[in-house]
Amino acid sequence: MPKRRRRVALLAAAAAIPIAAAGIISTTASAAASRFESESAPATCDGAIESNHAGFSGSGFCNASNAAGAAVQFSVTAATAGTATIGFRYANGGSASRPADVLVNGNPIRSADFASTGAWTTWATTTLAVPVTAGANTVRLSPTTATGLANIDYLDFEVGEAPPTGPGRQMEDLDRGVLSVRSGSANLVSWRLLGLESSSTGFNVYRGSTKVNASPVTDSTNLLDSGAPSDASYTVRAVVNGTEQAASAPSLRFTGGNHLDVPISRPGSNYTAGDASVGDVDGDGQYEIILKWDPSDQKDNAQSGVTSNVYLDAYRLNGQRLWRIDLGRNIRAGAHYTQFQVYDYDGDGRAELAVKTGDGTVSGTGQVIGNAGANHRNADGYIITGPEYLTVFDGLTGAVRATVNFEPARGNISDWGDNYGNRGDRFLAGTAYLDGQRPSLIMGRGYYARSAIAAYDFRNGTLTRRWLFDSRSAGSQWTGRGTHSLSIADVDGNGTDEIIYGGMTINANGTGRYTTNFYAHGDALHVSDFVPGRAGQEIWQIHEQSSGAAATLRDAGNGNVIMQKNNTCNCEGPARGVAGDVYAGNPGAEFWGTGTGLGNLFNASGGNVGRNPGSYNFLAWWDGDPVRELLDGNHVDKYGTGGDTRLLTGSGAHSVNGTKSTPSLSGDLFGDWREEIVLPRDDNAALRIYATPTPTDRRIHTLMHDPQYRVAIAWQNTAYNQPPHPSFFLGNGMANPPQPNIHVR
């Protein structure tokens, strides 16, 4: 399948144009685009058509009046609805940029910053993607300052492919993701086996122009290049039916041994790098990082006090910051408030950012949402009045793509379990394939006296609510079932996802599937095929209650209890718990936790199979076997019957989220199927990404093309972070996983 790459070179103009800082790409026009001259009908110009500056196309250009709102508008026709690539050719001989809003069919889509070109005879092109409808559309460029527009020559317009309807789920069109990690006196080179590729695909590895392997690699997706210099650069070529394919992009070299530092820009000395996510925001097949900055005065919902603002940044792996979003004073800082999702919701091949916003939120391009001067914080620092919004931001520019009123709405704050904003402002978020093919956004509120979940679709630039589930109308049996996290999985195998909201599960159509009788509140929730000997997936859930169940293992499809461990004291129940295959001596996964009733490592029947591991937080596939390792704080340990063995200590880096000791992010971000670990450097000047230096003889498709695992990376930052799990059993004695049923965009 041909790759559709959007990596473009910056246009070399006579003047240095700060395009990258604005997040807009300057490039030459596509040969396939339709061109609309600004001086020719049906285009309109709020000013004069002139021809006194050379270099223009056609018979002239639009010199709009020097006033805010003095616009140029083009009328275009799209054969199908979708995402259009538009390019404005312009000249700006002034010393300052001339920003403008781009409106499609009257709807503000984003801002564009028309930087100085140095002379009125020097022309450049600003290119961006916008949603369009089938048939007639208007594209309007409206200046936001009194200096007006730059001179506008023409608009190039091209509609991309319509999102495919199948087969399978829409996933990212990832590149090979080649890594080079120093391993002793060798380099471990690893790469992705993509979800659409045959598991028998061969690969050739090149160090520079020299092929390293004698015959195609078919038993793994890594190679140890002994004696190679540490600064060697590698490419990988697939071999299909005996024919070598095109070379991959050069390897990402982990220059610090087994880690790579990505420079980041701290907003202030009182900020710490927090949760992170990844998405391909520019469509080149490589991930960018979206990072949340937490202030030192952040609060738990139970704590009063005014907090500083929360910021979200986007970074390329070379440390280039693409944008910064300031959520503003009306979004409180704390683990339960800002849950952000990074995913390609509209199928244009580029990831968006979706997050709850408020009055005064400032986009990555300077757009202000709502009332910039509003301050809805009360004397205790809580925000329980004023509007709430849900915004989709452009992943490349940080511009606003769509904003709607946030649902589940606050309503009467007392309905959620208290009257001061503790329980009513606990939010969860996720991404789910509710139609079986395209991703939808999930936003949840509350998990005590009231729980509500809304599903949204972002299509063609419009954010619409798909459904709303509310325990207040569904019945009392649905109250008090939530946890500090959620999970997404196809629990019944019908091809669509369900939302596991602690002790209850919601169908893809927004109806309740089942609820349990347990007090569900807890700090840990895990969903996967933990018991490969039985059909379907399982849920391991912690119950933080003083009596009764401390933890349960349940059938994900119907909620039936498979195994239960009870709290053995009249005290607060366990805080954390984990499920995964960490011990090869037991078939399937193991289950454990911290607290009374969970003092051992258990099998799926509740039997004791060994001592408790030394940590209870996260997991990572790190060494060469399919048994998973323990990730806690800044270290990785391998479980053993006599004790844990340290495999990694992330010196100079720290975990996030306090006692939860989680990474900013962990997952199969690059290379083969093993997982990378992202931690902030101790000085908060970089994100340090760790990758394993250990070879493996196991070949598995990239986990990022397993849809359940991929959406788990998206929701990992939600509230009390949980490790990602795939839809299949990955552990000792595993069967070969099924080929992912996906298509790529």
C-alpha cells in the first residue's frame, strides 16, 4: 500500500520567515490542486485589485483594506466531503506578520500567521488543512488586526481522499520506526512490523550503504550489529516476494546509551513535566509528543486553594516545540481535572488534541476561547460556576478546530455527591471505536453519587455528540461504580468497543451493558486477555473499601466474577493492583496488589503462586522474552521467586504523579514490540526516553496497530494512570497473535 506522506520542505524565500514558530507549513503548491485567482470572480476582495508589485500570478492580486475584517473570499467546489489542502500565495513587505482567521463556510477553523516576506515582490505560500463539505464551499481569509491582510495572489485547493469505510479499524500510517540503541560494544537495531504486513516479511538492515545481514531477517524485528560505532546510522528495507522495498527513514539514535533526551521548554520554575501522549500530528509517520505541565500548587479535588495555569505543549523528537496551549485560570490544576486525548479523529492522517477548556483558554495560535477576562474561581479555588467547553485543537498548529459546550455538563453540583466541587469535577477520558471503524472521543464525569459519559465524533471539522449515558436517568444500580480510570475494549467480540467504567460497562451505543454489586471505587483497573485458556477478555479491578471485595477478576463480557479476594480488616482497602504475566512459572497472567487480602501473587483461580512483586504500579515489556517486567518510579525490575532483579535505573530522571510513581508515558512507541519509557529529566529540561538494549527472538506486529493497545496509550494519562494492555494474551506460552484487522490513514 503506498504511503501518503506530508513531510514538506520549508520554502526558501528572500527573507527569513518564522513559519515553523507559527506552526504553518510554507511550501510550493501541489500540481494536482485547483487554482483560484483572487482578482477573478467568484473570488471577492474587500479592497482593490492591483498589479503594481511584480511576481504575482494571473492579472493581479487582492490588496485588501488595512482593517480588521477586510477579507478575501474564494468559492470552491469539493467533489466529496473531507479534508482539503489549501494554499494561500501572499506577499507581506512589512516588518510584522499579518495574522488572519481562516473560515470555511462561515465557521472559524484556525488562524494563519502571514509572516513578513521582506518585500512586496517576494511571494510565499502558506498551506494548511481544512474540513470541507461536498459541493459548494467558501474559504474566507479575515485579518484579525488593523493592519489588514497581506497581499493575496491566489488560493490553491485540493481535497484529499475520503476516509475509507473498511475493512477494519482506522489506524495511523506509521513508518518503520527504526531505533539504534547501544548494547555493550554493539548497536541493537530494531524496527516495526506494521499491522498490514505479513508476519513472514523479511528485512535487510543497512549501516550507511553497507548491508549488515547476510540474508533477510525473518525471525524477529531486531538485529545486533556487533563492533559497530555508536554513532552509526541505519536504514531498514522490507523484502517482499524476493524484492527489496524502499529504505526506511534513518534510525533514531539513542545517543545516551539506552536513552534519548528530547528538549522541552519549562513554562516557569514552579512547573514539572507531567503526563504525556503521542500522535502523528503532521502525517509523516513519526510520532510527536504532547506534554502536560503541572504547577507546584496543583490540588487534589478534596483540597482547597487557587492553582496556577495548566499548559499543554507539542514537541518533535528533536525538541522543536510546535505550540503551547494555556488552559487558563478557569481550568484547575490537578490529576482529576485535565484528561487529554491525542488521536486522529477525523481520519485526515494527522492527530488532533481533545481536551476540556474554559473561558480564557488560549490556543497554540493565540485564539482565546470564550470570555478572556472571566474568572470563575471561588474563594476556595474551586470552579463550580461558569461555562465549560470541549475543544478539538489542530495537532500541528495548536489552533482551534472545534469547540462545543462540555458534556457531561455540571448541572447541579450537589448531584455528584457534595456541594463544593470535589466529586463533580472528577473527569475521565478515552478513545473508542464505537462503530467498529472510526475513533470516537469519550468524556466521563463523576464516579460516586452520579456518573455520566458522553461520546463525540469529530468529522469534517464538526464536533458532535454521539450519545450521553447518565446514571441519574439510567437508575441507581449504575451509581458508585466508577474508578479513578477507565478502559476501552471490545468485550463481546462484535467488532465495536465498550467502555469499562470501573464496575460497570457501557455498550458502544451508549446503553448500559452490565453493572456489578461491588463498591467499585479504586485506584487500579486492567483489561486484557489475561487468562488465555478461557474465551474473551478479563477485568482485574481494585476495590478500595473497608470490607468485602478487595479485588475481583471478572469476565469482561458479562461481569461474572472469576476470582475474588476480600479485604481482611475493617480498614481502607487496597490502593493499587496490577495484572500481567510477570512469572513464567504460572500459565497466563498473575494478579496482585497492595493492602490487606492481597499479600501474595495469585493465579486466575486465586491460588498463591509466589511472593508479591516489589512494586504495584506499572509494567513494561523490556527484556527479550514475552514475560512482562515491573515498572515503578524510574526503574525496571524482573520478577523472580526469590526477589526482583534490577534491569534499568533511570538515573537523572524521575517519575510523575506523586506516590503513583508512573512514567510520563510508556508504550511501544518505536522499534520492535517492546516498550519505551518516557520520564522527565530531573531538571525538567528534557523528556528522557528509555529503550531496551536487549535482543529478542520474538516477532510481533507493532502493538500500536493493535487498536485496544493504541487507545490505551491515548487514555493512559487519564487520572490515575494505568499501563496499556493489548487485546490478546502476550506472555509465556502465548499463541501467535492474530493479524490486526485495520486500514491506515
